[in-house]
Amino acid sequence: MSNQVNHVNSINKKAIGSFMIGMIAIFGLIFIKEGTILSLVGLLIGVISLKEGKQLNQRGAILALVGITFNVIGCIGFIWLFI
């Protein structure tokens, strides 16, 4: 038996993380007027998950793109609120 994990056609966990961080950042922006650092981390994780998903042939590209979008909204929203 092999101890290798088959990553083909699995959902990229970083894409899920980026999506969840984006959701939390938007809610944080709405309710406590903060979430910029969280948005930057989520944006970085989303970009990494897109690249990793293509290399490993994993699902979750749309989830990563939505996460990136939410995180960009979180960053822009913070800048818009305080400028």
C-alpha cells in the first residue's frame, strides 16, 4: 500500500479558507469597522490556492475567486470608510 494522498479532484482547502476569511472580513468590516489585515491574509491564501489548484488539478477555483473577491471588497471597504 502507498502512503501518498491522492489530491486529484479534491477540493483545495486553501480555497475554502480564503472564502471563509473573506466572509469574516466583510462581516468584520460591517459590524466592527475592521478587517483589513484579515482581508490581506485571505487574499494571499486565495491567490496561492488558485495556483496550487491548477498545479494539482484540484477543484475549488470558483471558491477561491469568490474568496479573493470578498477579500478585495474587505480591503477596499476599509480604505473607503476611513478616507
